[in-house]
Amino acid sequence: MNKITNWLLSISSIIIAICFIIFLTKINIISISFSEPDNVVIAIIGSATAIITILGSILVAQLSSNANAKQQREAESRKIKQDYYNRFIEALTTKLAYIKDSTCTEAIESNQKFCLEANRLPLYASQKVVKFVNDISEGKKASFSELFTLIREDLCSNDYEKFEESLKFNIQIPQLPVRNTK
């Protein structure tokens, strides 16, 4: 959290402390009367305010720590997701490089790698990306710019929503070389 938020939380904890003291005087837990010396009243109010301020500071520190931890988890998650997307794009690019010569060993290996990465997509990718790749695997025409737009959207959001029930995921099976049986 930033400095302004910490400052506002500190001020609000002091205001809460003052309100708490006023509340205690209203319900006669602390009785403030003019017969008591002013120094005693001021000491009681000061002590109560200090205790509540310390508790408020602890709360602010905990909230700041939680916010920082959440930001670190989100950054780590985004980094892992980006690494997996890089692997997927690399496998897709390599597969497309061998599209005209699908019988060579490199083409078969690149197809196997692509299938592995495509099958891994539902573990980290958004539903939109998974659906888009499924549509491509079913033969629907699509643009790569749309795929990259969907990936960028997914990387920039931290929504881990569940997939809709209607999503149908097709597992990618690599092409096997045709063997002569003669």
C-alpha cells in the first residue's frame, strides 16, 4: 500500500480511539468529572488513545503486509503463465514451420511438442484462449493477431474464473508417421 493509504489508516485509527473514549465516557465506564484533577483525565485519555493507536498501527502493518504478499503472488503467477504461453507459442511456431513437410522427424517431434503444450492450456490459460485453440484444432480459420490479443488479455488480468460448463476441450493427438507394412 502506498504512503497516503497508511497515513489515512493511521488518522482513522486515532479518530476511532477518540470516538472509543467518548463512548466509554457515555456509558460511564470511564467517568470524567470536574472533581477529578485535569491531569488524571488527560492521562487516561492519552493512555487509551495510545493503546488504540498501537492496535491501529499493527492493523495497518498487517494490511500492508497482506497487500504486498498478494501483489507478489500475482506477479509470480503472471510470470509462470507467461512462461507457459511462451512455450505454447514456440511449439505452435515450430509446428507451422514444418507444415509442408509433415513426414520428417522434426515435423513429427514439433507436432508432439505442440500437442503437449496445447493439452496443458486448460491448466493456466483463460477460457477464451482454450476455446480459440480448440476452434483452430477443429479446422476453423482464425487470425494469429486474435490469438495474441486473447493471450495478452489473459496475462494482464488476474481473473481465475471457472470455465463455463459449455466449454468442450479437445485433446491434441500428435500425428504419427505412416509406416510401410511391406
